[in-house]
Amino acid sequence: MLGILMARRLVAVVPALLGVSVVIFVMIRVLPGDPLATLLGAQGSNPADRAILARTLGFDEPMPLQYLHWLGRLLTGDLGFSYVRHYAVGELIGAAIGRTAVLAGAGAVIGLVTGIGLGTAAAFRPGRLLDRAVSALAITGMSVPSFWLGILLIILFSATLQWLPASGMAELADGPADFLAHLIMPALANAAITIGLTARTTRSSLIETYGEDFVYTLRAKGLSDAQILRHVAKNAAPAILTMIGLQVGYLLGGSVLVETIFAWPGLGNLIYTAILARDLILIQSSLLVIAVTFILLNLVVDMLQIVVNPRVRRLASA
Amino acid sequence: MAVIELLAPLEQRDEIGAIRPRSYYREVGERLRGDPVALGSLAVVVVIFGSAIGAPLLTTYDPLQGSILARLLPVGSDSHILGTDEQGRDMLARLLYGGQLSLFAGIAPVVISTAIGTIIGAVAAYFGGVVETLLMRAMDVSYAFPALLLAIGIAAALGPGLTSTIVAITIVLIPPVSRVALSATRQVVVQEYVEAASVAGASPRQIIQYQLLPNIASPIFVYTSGLIGLAIVSASGLSFLGLGSAPPAPEWGAMLNTMRGSVYVAPDVVALPGLMIFVTSVAFNVLSDCLRDALDVKSV
Amino acid sequence: MSNLRWQHLLASAALTFPVLLAACRPAAPAPATGGNTSAVNAPTASTTSAAPASYDHVDNAIATDRTGKGGTLIVGMSAGNIPYPNTPPNEGYEGTRFVGNQIYDELTPVNYDQGDSVPVPGPGLATDWAVGDDKLTWTFHLRQGVKFHDGTEFNADAVVFNFDRLLNKDFPYFDATAAASNGFNLLKVDTYRAVDPYTLEIKTKSPYSFLPWDMSHMMIASPTAVKTYGVEEYIKHATGTGPFKMTKYIDGQVMELDPNENYWGGKPKLDKLILRPMPDPATRLAALQSGEINWAEVPPPDSVDQLSKQGFNVILKQYPHTIIFALNTYDKPFSDIRVRQALQYAIDREGMCTALLRGLCMPASQYLYPGHPWFDPQLGTTFHLDVNKAKQLLADAGYPNGFKMSIAYPTGGSGNMWPGPMMELVQTNFKAVGIDLQLVPLEWNNFITLFIGGFSDPANKKYDAVYISLAPDAPPFTFQSFTSDGLPPNGCCNATGYVNPKVDELVHQAQNEFDAQKQDALLQQAQGILASDSSFTFAVHDLNLRVLSQKVRGFMPSRSWFADLRNVWVKP
């Protein structure tokens, strides 16, 4: 039963992917400006050279043909070659996604752990001091512009205190201390919104669940606080899980601003500079990779919901 | 209107002791009035709006012109209470006039996307079936992308400018609004009064307009008012990346961008636009929360 | 405590931010008020004979310090990414400076170690060269005993291989992108062949005395490496004959280079050269201050005073780099020379350079600067701020109340100086003479499309002018920008549409003239007429700002866009 549900969800993904690929392809062909201009540079070149370049890159073919060629290469695992960066797109994305994953992972760990912790603490004593403080902090986290927070962190920790390096990423292989020093500020800037949203959702979800009838039943039965918490957590889990899925998605792709400020060579940065340079091949494939990641992520979250939440299971099979 | 009276939860006794219906919205108003946090955030919002609209009255400085001899003066200077920017323009003036741009860039997309998203969601839920699948799958396409990247792509495609920012954020906000509208409409559409109206011969358009929309108004309103803060931050984010209003427009995000080079030399002045974005966003978010509590609607 | 109290606390905390941050403001002197500038920036009396007040700022003791060796130089580039090491690299001249010229050599490179004279092509991989009586056949004698980093021999066949790679579409190792970027350098080359292992013969399409200039841009890559790795993978194993060998290259992050022990020009003193991309100026500044890098390209102008006080080595040097506005001369109002000249008198260049940019530029009145052989001393510095003259010219041309115009400028790209703030100042200047200047920021790609297309392209007519940062000493590109040879669509890059038969004639004569002094005289004349015709509005000359840690010694900046790093070493 479960297997069929999951399979059905999996199959529904395919048309979504196809639709997304068409949208991506069309959208970036709409970008104004000559896609070869950056490659040719300000010192320019003569029209004959431009024609040769256009032919090499396949830009002189009709659109539908270009799309089909691209799709065909994708299916064989070839993401294309970026002439602007002179690197295979697959390599660029692979490296960048790894780096964004590190940043997103750190942001997720900080954000989710702090958020869930704060939210849980607040839920225990609703209306009291801690709760108010957490609520205020949550709203602050949600409202702060990440790029501004990044700038403030750099002012404080790099320029004034000179404790941390202002930008860039250090490889783990070059030493964990250096690695962490470069990681902590961007991760914090990224995590602010996550802390806010997660704390709120955890808090409200827990409070709501605590207020449900079954908790009274459990208390009447004489269960201890800890045991009740386990039951409550299981019931509150779905909402929190959805939130986690959303946040990881946000952290993965929405980190363009933080990556720009901290010169973190991740996926957001890659796509943003690709858009500016009209690196069509790179933009296409990167957006598709992101789309696939998101769709898969949503799929995983949905699957987890089906497993964890009997109500969803019932609804889904209805 | 018939619908609102049907919703009236409480009643008051009139002169002869019969029960008089009391407006739902009156009740909401009273709840808000009693909540100091709501009042506080409302006050902040009003102040921000008021100062933006009343900018010409509050300052005599020209936000677009300055003397380069008076660049980057610190906060608390004699003639410039909030300092000056990198071209010598008065910061207070720029923040006030910038408020007009930033607020507009934040609120316009929310308003437009609410209108469009609600219609899409309501229509989809009412007709169901193929219509719903088509509309919602179209919305799903945008869920495959991180919102900010999508906005950047759209803004880049349209060329930098205030219009592009607004269009980009509107497009990004329509799908979530439509989802909220969809699920709210689903709950309303099974109510008896809708069935009654349909039996009485109302056309789909009339049902949508008179039965559905007013009843989904409050969850949608709560949701979209919560989007304003996000929209303002996103609009300033796009400006920060250079995709928003052209200089010398004093849009807050754009100001953070142009002053970024001076961040170590004049951090107090550089931090100001970001502070405005932050405070505005907090105020709207808090207000939206209080509205939700007052309207007693669970998040959809 | 009620929720309201917490909101109050939060709000007051937020509002105290600016006050706290004011405390973080570094204790530098107040920004220039009343025209007073710090010691770094004030023009000093000239030490060379011909030039007036010199805008250079070079600590000669540090620049000529050859007493040590070793150390690691870590450069924070303004480029958004590591320039990929092809021939040439991308990321514009910054790529050439830090990657191209370090990994590769050219036949006749310009000497970048010269202190005060303008660099010209000299011996490199070619030891001497001469043109035959037909004025078309050049014979280059190549340096013997030079090896590529992979150990293979450098000889005439290697050079021919490189030519084929860039010019011969049917060559199996033809590199389309490198070919496109070398388009200008090889424009005049007709045939090329190896006469013997160390003699190369090049025939030009017409008499062209600037061939050594063109050859100074053509980098020679190892044929063995290209053949082994193929066109697409080659750059990961970029191999040349240059002073540095690439040892590590991670796209987006870092490039590391080690000195070439067997370099024919002498082994560089450094132990290691590391390049990092840091497109955000504020970040570059922070990195320099914290010691993460010891060489920062173009830190924010406002930080220069502070850096100087903190003991960093601020380097400024005049060189041929001019910021101009290219005007649409096809249509009104700029088809009228009076209107064009009015613009020249409307810009407050002094204000821009002293107050806005804190001494980091010098006013430009022609394409080149006083002291450069192509600066026309007769026209001199005629174009300077004169609001009344500007208004008069506008009135004479029929615009007593001014007019509206728009200018496009790039928001990205390195070497552009600071278009945003500079254009905002110009906006103010123009307003004073009645011109309403609308600013249109364009991203780099759109900007280049506009420039290459030129104003003859109807799509570009919505702009009246373009802000461009140009190297006025890079033939043939330079010449193309103001002669009929460069008119689109067949040529590039005469965006303005300006053509003056006299200028064309002078430039062609110069290309036909093989005596350097006579060449200079002809070009001087041409530049004078160009300046006077004002199809380019001359704004300012850049001064090649970079800031180094005091521990970096031995770097003598040259009067060019490029840098010689062989004598650089870092004190421990």
C-alpha cells in the first residue's frame, strides 16, 4: 500500500521535470543582450570570428533543435561545456553544489537546532518570560535582511575585532580551524530566518498539540511528562517536518545574497554570475539541477509525511 | 450583505430584548484595540508610512543632490542628523523618500499577487478536476526554484528597474497565494450556503464573487499581510544585487549597495538603510501576527 | 513582562545600532572638506622633465628594494572569478596581468618593469626582428634554449602551432574562444611560417608598423600540452614559458603558481604566488587589513587614507587608461560639435578626483595625458571645467535651456573605476548647465553588446552616450575606436560613428611609418584633432590604485596596465 503510494508520487514527478525544463529553456532565451558579447569582450572582434563562435556553441540552430539537443545530452549525463568559464558545466555545478551544501548544511544545523530548541523551550511555559523572548527573537530573525546581517557580522568580527576572515571558503583539507572560521559568519547570516521560522512553527505546533484532547487522556492515565512529550512530538512532527523541508530548500538555493557578500563560491553565486555573463549553457543546466533537487526534496518530505503521519496516509490513498 | 450576517457569531439585545446581530469585524476591531503589541506595531507602520508620504514636509534637503565635500558625515553631525551618503546627500532625506520606493516595491507585488493568486486558487478549487490540475501544475513549476533565484532571473530578463523588481516578486508570490486560496476555497465550497446559492440559480461567477471570495478573505488577508515584510526584504535584496531602481533613486536596498564600499569607513551611515528595512519588516510581521490572532484563524 | 515591553526593548536596541556602529568608525581624519586632501593624494612636484605635476605615488625605497627573496604573495583580485589560463585569459586585463603574463610569454612583450617611461614592445621570445624592404615581410629571430614548463622545446614550430590554433579554422586544435579573443591582435597577419627552427617569418596584409604591438598580446602555449589534453581540458594544465608555473587551479576559488626555475628572464624571487577572486571591494579591504592577502587591487577609495595611516603601501601611477563617454554622433544633439565640446567644459574633473575619489584619478583633457608621446601639447589641457563656456556653446548650438540625455554605464567588469558614484557626480555637473542626465546602469554583458553594436544599431539609439573605460595605447583596437576602419557592422569598435578623414589619414600614415619618432608625431596630431572634435568626452585618467602590505618589496609599477612580478619578494 505504502509502496504504491510512493510509486505514484514518483511517477508524477516526470511531467513536472519536463515542464520545468521547457520553462527554463524559454526563460533564459528571453534574456536581453547578445549571449556572445561577454565572450567576445570589450575589445571585440570581427563578425567572421563571431560567426565561428556561434557555430561552435550551437547558437545558430533553430530554437526547438537547440532544446532537443540539450535534452538529448542531458539524458546521457552531459551537462554541457561553459565557454565563458572554460569548464565543463557538470564539474562547475558539482563543485558549487558541494560548497553550497556545506553552507546550507551549517545553516540548517544552526538554524534548526537553535530554532527547535528555542521553540520547544517556549512551548513549555506559554505566556511567560521565555516565551515572550523567544517570540521576539523569532520575529527578529524572520525579518532581518540576510545581506544586511552579513555586512554587520563582517563589520563586527572582521573589521573591528579581527577575529574572523571576511570572505571566501577554506577547504576542510587545509585545516578544520580555518574551515570553521570561514564558515561561521555566512552560516549565521543564512540561518537567521531559519531560526525565526523554525522556532515559531515548533512553538505553535507543540502548543497546539499539547492542547489537544489526547494529551489530557494521557495525563489522566498517569504518564510522565517525558513520555507525554514523546507522544506530542510524534504528533507535532509533520508540521515541523514540512518546515524543515522548506528551510533546507530555501537554504540550498536562496543563499545568493549571503554567497555574494562572503564570496562563497556556491551555487547561488554561480547562477547569479552566469546570468550576468549570459552564460546560457551554464544557467540552463544549473537551474535544471536545482529544480531536480527541489522536486526530489519535496518528494522526500512528502514520502516522510506519508510514513510518519497516518492522517496523510489516509488522505493520500483516498 | 447576507453572507456577513450569516457569519455573525455574537448578538446583542436591542430595545425590546430581541437579539441584534453584531458585526464580526467590530469584534475583530475590539480585540485589536485591546492588544498593546498590535497597537505598537500598527503605530510603527503608520509612522513609517506617514514619514514616507510626508517626506517633503519633514525635510528640506534634496534626496537626489548633495555636496561631495560633505561625504560620509557621521550620524549626529550638525547639519545632517543622520549623516550623509557617499555623494554627500542627506541620509534622513534619502531614507524618507526612499521609504516611498521601498514600501511601494514591497506592497505593490503583494497586492497584485493577492488579487491574481486568489482568483486562480478560487477558480481552481471551485471547478476542480482538469481546471484545477492545470492551474495548480502551472503554479508548481515555480516551486521547483528557490524564490530568490527565480526573482533574479526574471528581473535580469526584464532589465534592472523598479518595474522589473515588482513584476519579478509578483510572479514569485502568486503560487503560494494561490495555494492558500485553493485550500481556503476548498473548505468554503462544501458549505451549505454555497450549495443553496447554486440551487437558487446563481452563475459560477456570481458564486465565486459573492459567496466564495468574501469568505476566504480573512485567511488570505492574514497570509498576504505576512508577505509584506518578506516582499520588502526581497525587493531590497534585488536592489542590492543591482537589479532594482537606477541611481540616484534612494531605494533602501540600492543604498546599501552603493554605500557598501564605505562600510569600513562609515559603518554607522551604511547600516541605516538596512535598519529601515529591518524595522519595517518587523513591524509588518508583528502586525500580521496580531491580525491573525484577532481574526482567530489558524494558519492554513 | 508584557510583550509590548519586549517590542520596545527590541526597537530601542535596534535604534542604538547606529550609535554603536559610529563607535566602530575608524579614527581617520574627516572626509575632505573644503578641498583639503591628505598627503597621499596631493599632486607633487614632478621629478621628470616634461610632465607637469605628477600624480604618481610610489615609495621608491620599497619599489627598488632587491635585498631579499622568497615569501608568498597573495593577491586579492577585483575579478569575480579566477581568470582561466587560456591564451588570453578572461576577466579582461586583470586576467592578463596576473595569469596571462605570468604563465605565458610573448614574442615582443612590452617591458613592464620600466619605472617612468612608457612601455613599448621589446625582446621576449623573439630576440630581434626586422621588416623587409617590401614593408610586408617581418623576420623574427627567436630566443634559443627556452623550454616550456613541461620541458618541451620552444621553437618556430611552436609559434606556428599557436598561430594555427588561433587562425586556422580547420586546424585540429583550433580554439574558437581563444581565436575570438585574439581577433584584434591577428587582424593584420596574412601568412606565417617557420623559416628554420629559430626564425619566424610573418607577412602582413598591408604595411603595418604596429605588428610588434600586436605580437605583444599573443601568448605562446605549449603545443605538446594542447595536443595531450585537447582544447577543452587544456586550461587545467595550462603550460607556457612564463616566469610562473601553474600548480593549483580551483575554479571560483584559487590559483597557485610556483616560480619557473629555468625562466630565461631570471627566476622570480617569490616562493609562491596565490590568486584569489574578491569582487566585493569592502571584502578586499577587510582581507587586506586582516592579513589574508598582502596585495589588494583597487580597494574602496574611501579607505585609502585609513590604509595609508595603518602603514600600508598605497601605489598610484599614471598610465594610459582613460574614462570617456562615447557620444552618439549620428543623431542630434551630438552631431553638433558645439554640443560635444560643451560637455567637455561641463565636468568638474577636479572635484571628482579630489573630493569624490580622494586623489585616485587625474583629470583628462585628451585621450592621453601630458607627458605621453601621443598627447598633443598644442591643444593641451584646453578642456577643463568652465560652466559659462559650456552654457554659451549650448546656446550657440540652439539649446539655451539645455536638453535631456541618457548615458549607459556598466555595473560590473574590472578596470572600470567607480562608474556609479562618478556618474552621479556628473549628473550634478550637467544639471548646472541645464542638461538633464538620465543614468542607465547596464550589466556587463548588455553593456558590451551595446558597445560592439555601436550607435548605428537602431536598438542602441535609446542611449545618447556610453561610459567606457579604454586603454588608449593598444593598437590596433585603439585606432579602430575612432577611425572608419572600426565602423560597425563590418568593423569594431567605433561605437560613436565618428569619422574625420584627416584623422584616418594620419593613423594610416602612422601604420605605414616605421620610424618610432615620426610615428609618435603623426599620432600626436591625430589625437589632438580627435580631442578637439570631442566625439569622446574625456572624464578622467585612472591611476592604477593598488595597496600592498609593507612586507611586499621590489614591486615597481610600470606605466601600463600590467605588472612585472619577477623582482617581488615578501619579508617574513
